[in-house]
Amino acid sequence: MTPTRRDKILQVLRTRQPDLTLITDRIIKERNLAALLRICDAIGIACLHCTVPLSDYQTYAGTSASANKWVETEHYGSVVTPINKLREDGFQVVAARLSETAEDYRSVDYTKPTAVLLGAEIEGVSEEAINFCDKHITIPMMGMVESYNVSVAAGIILAEAQSQRQAAGAYRERSLDESEFQRLFFKWSYPKLANYCDEHNLAYPPLDESGDLIPGTAPSGIE
């Protein structure tokens, strides 16, 4: 690994925001999922919570292969599962949804641990999820149509989250804990070796201070 590559990985990992995330509710169009992964990476989101079974997701994951390497995805059969999980971890869950109680998306304090919930392309956020969210948000629109494409809406909302966090200094200090930082650094630096270790339930080999593999520590036959 070149020093330039190593420094780029370290720089990106230092700005990852583990307390900011996105939940998708039955979004299945491949171009939208691909765009959402790209947006997550650009904003510094480390994990996308996807209410699509892994077996279905794999059929179109290749569309977003480049961003998929940098943003991990967790898959669920019910959208309530990630909502409850994140709320238990102290996240506020805000749903992008037109309703009588919806607030302007800019009124939310995104410096708090936040999960943004986005619904399916036509139906929106499901009835199943509505009562489990902390608030509804909307993007003011001046035209005849009532909503943006889901990936465009995500970009607008998360750009506001990024702006607030930058103003608060959230990107200046590393937020990932040490073990997660080291895990992701290894996965990003040595993806083939990391996949092999994951598949065989092996610990990742140690790295030296420069981020290089220590000779003789990789599994037999793997470089």
C-alpha cells in the first residue's frame, strides 16, 4: 500500500460519523440504493440500515460496488427492528414524510445521534414505521410535484446534517472508537485478506506502524 493511499484511508476514517446514519424502508430500486450509498460515503456515514433482505440486496449490489466498499450495510426484514435498535442506542429517528406534524428538515439538531428514515419510492415511509419515529420532517417545495426523488431528498437532508456537524467541529476529531477504526482500516487497506479472514472466522493479521502487513503473519497462501 502506498503512503498516499494509506493517508487517504486514514483521513476518511477520521471523519466518519458513527452517530449519523440512514434507514431505508423498502427502497428497492438499484439506482436509488446506489445513490444513497454514495451520499452516505460523501457525508461520512459508516453504515446504512437497509430494510431489504440480504438475498435480494445481493442481486443489485454490484450497481453500487464502488461506494459499497466504503459504507457497510445492515439488512432487516422489518423496518421496526433498526428503528428500535438505534433508539435504544440513543438515536433520534426522523422520518422524511409529509404529514400535519412534519417540521422543516432544517429545524432538526443533527449534531445529536440521528437516524434519517426514508421510505419507498412511491409509498413513502410505511405505516409500520410511523409510530416508532421521534418526528417527521419535510423539505419545502415551491412547484407542482409533492416530493423529490428519494436519493435527492437524502442528499438535501444529509447536506444540512453535514453543515451543522462541520460548524460544531464534529469532523475535526475522530469519532470511531479504536477497535472499529482499526477494523475498518484493515478492511479498506487489505479487502481480499479481510474477506478471507471473515469467511474463515480468523483474526486480522497485525500491521506495523506504517500500516503494512508484518511479514509471516498472513494466513498460509494469502498475500
